[in-house]
Amino acid sequence: MKLSGPKVSKLCESFIVKPEKSIKLKDLKTGWAQNDKLKKLGEAKVKEMAAETLEKDKQKLAAAQEKLYADKRYSMLIVLQGMDTAGKDGTIRHVMSGVNPQGCYVRGFKTPTAEEHSHDFLWRCYKVLPERGTIGIFNRSYYEDVLAVKVHPNYLEALPKKLCDVEQKEFWDWRYNDIKSMEKHLVRNGTVILKFFLHISKKEQKKRLLSRLENKEKYWKFSVGDLAERGFWDGYVKAYEDLLSATSTDYAPWFVIPADDKWAARTIIANAICSAIEGVGAKIPEVTEEQVKRLMQAKKQLESE
């Protein structure tokens, strides 16, 4: 039986990285003007249309999530990756604002703890995967171990020497295959996986970092570490190109989302999530005649008090 990936709208399909296709991020646009039709409409009109679409999808998402929660057959894993300032936090806040928090949670993954480093690299994420009926959002994820670790090999956990030659392509291929095997296992067990790479330009990142330094209320958002990591931009671009090309599959595809314009990124992601949940056909469980009979008895008992 062939595994199929999430069912998303035609709009979102255009942002999928085709399996086994080698990509170069410089060939993919980061702005809202993705084609001539959009350019002709103009930014103001496109932004207005996007706002309307986002609002409709947020309402539909709330209804679809309720069915997912009640159905209890499927779960959804949303992976958000991107350069610093790409808009991961804002995307979560705006897109998921209408969902029931009882059935949705967010996990952020930063520098591994000593305990996490004493396990395999997938362990810390695997233990917090979403249960059936819920949506789990990973703000960064297990992909950091083929990303940040690839750019900074000194981040690698302690492994036997023969198993940690990061200079060899085979080492990274092992990790890509481990990830794909895990994701295949999850899909086989009812998890819908959506992976979004928020694609911003280096120019836009500079603009966003400066905005944090020009507004006292945003000082808390600025990290000297972000500036240091900016110096490794080219290394991160290459690492992202490698992982996107190696780990986008039919059953767990990557979406490269143009993220220079936050409103555009949020609209596309909301539409993908909404259409993917609707696509699994989750529904409110049917009530049997016997259950209806008991419900009516309960109603009668309450009314008689």
C-alpha cells in the first residue's frame, strides 16, 4: 500500500518540494509576487485578498480541529523551520489563534540538555509527538540535528568515533534516512505531517534584526547569538538545501514558504493546515440508537429534578 501525503489545496501544492529533487534556495522567491498574475493585481489588492482568505481559513480550521479532536483517529504534526527572524513564532500566534488549546500544543527545541544528548538525536522530539486527535507544532525540530549540527559539528553528541565522521556524506545520509523512516512510521500510524520552511532573504533578516534594535519594546527579542549565526548564513543555506532535497517525500513533503512578507506566509500556511485536516475526513462520531436512548434518559432525569 502506497502512503499518501497530506491533501492540500492547489495553491499550497505549488510550494511543495518534489521528492528527490535537488533544490537551490536562490531559485525560489521569498516575496509575495510569486507570479505575473499576482504582480498585475498589485501588493495592496493581494494583501487584501490574503487577509480575507486567512480569516476564512482560521474559522474553518477551528471547525476542522474540533472534528479531528472528536474523531481520535488522526493526529497532526506541524514542523516549522527557518532562519532566525523568519517568523515562526508569529505564524503560530496568528494562524492558530482560533483553535481550542485543549487539542493543540507547541514545543520549542533549543540547545539539547545533557539528558537529551545522552539519547539518540530523535528521542527528545519523539517523546512529545502529538497523540491522536491533537495538533502538535514543533518550533524547530529534529531537523536541527542535520542543520545546526552540520554547520557547527562541535554541537554533535558524543558518539563512537567510527559513527561520527561528519566529514563523510554517509553520516548525513544515515540521519536523513533515520528521519524519513520515523516520519513514514508516524504516517502509517495516522499522523499527518506538514513541514514548512519559512524562506526569507538575507536582506529581510537584516531589516528585522534592525527593527528590534530601533524599538525599545523589541529589545528583548534581540539576541547577540542571532547576529553571530547570521555570519554562517551561507552554511545554513547549504544545509537547508541538502535537507530539503533529501527529506521531502510523498508522505511527508516540505513546503518552501515565501516569508519576506509575513501576511503572505501566514495565509499560505493556514490554508495548508486547514485543507490537510479537512482532507483526512475526520468527523464527529455517530451516536448509536442505544446511546441516544441513554442520552434521552439522562435528559429526562435532569428535567425531573
